[in-house]
Amino acid sequence: MPPEQALRDRLRRAPWQRGLVPVALAAGALFLLLRPTPPPRAPLPVYRVSLSDGAPADAGLRLTKGDRFELVLRPERPLSADAPEPGPVRGFWLTATAPPEAWRPPAVFEADGTLRVAGVVGEHLPHRPGSGTLVITLGPAAPLGPALATALNGASTAGGDQWRAVAVPVDLR
């Protein structure tokens, strides 16, 4: 087909067909420029851990297989109602003689940002007799495995802007 014929064919198209491609490109560019971006995530507050009755968990827990436990992690400052949950929540069992063992804690967030972790030893928490540390982490940037043990370095809390960890000494029998 000669070039003059191709030009005449293009000009004979309906007006909406001639402008469809440029309009689509402009709409795509406008969408990319004006699309909503999620707001930056606010830094996570420091969390303090206690037992369900309010007693501090610093002294640790003595648990045997089948015992029910409940830990309450309260933020130092309440989270706003529109703040996203500071998940994911992960659990780790740390001992001096074995590599960290991951477990999935049954966790529920309350409206003010308080996190309740409850379960049964042997069902929700692995039953590994001996002394160890139960660690709960919050946030997507929390270190995993050996890096978590290094970050805690024996402390009861650790964290950064996008993650927090609390540790509770536990004697499993």
C-alpha cells in the first residue's frame, strides 16, 4: 500500500479511533503521577511484656507440657486507631545449645496496639525441656534466627524503627 493511501485510510477513521491511543497514554501517565502512595510507616513504639494478670514477666516463667500461657505486650504509647497492625508477629525459642527455633504464636491485637500472645506448651509453643528464652518479634524488618539472638544480646527488649522484640526467660519442664 502506498504511503498516501495509508494516510488517507488513517484520516477516514472515526475521530474517537484517531485519538484513542494518545488519550490512553495520557491517562496512564496521569495515573502513574497521581496514584496514591502509602504513607510512610510510623516507627514502632517500645513494647513492654507482662503476664496476663499484669505481673512483670522479667522474672520468667516456669512451664510444663500442657500449661497454658498468656503474655501481654503493651506499647509505651497507644497506637492511633488508623495505624496498621505492627505485624507480622513471629515467635522464637532461643537456647544456649541449639539454633533458634521459630514458632507461630497465636496473637491478637487490641484497638490500642496491645498484643496478646496465648497458647499451650506442646501445642502452640514447642516443648523443649530446659532453660531458654521465649522471644516475640513485631514488624516486617525483625531479624530472624541467629541474627535475632545477636540483636537481643541477652537484653529483654531490642528493636529499631520498623521492628521490636521482647524476650521472656522460660524454664520448660
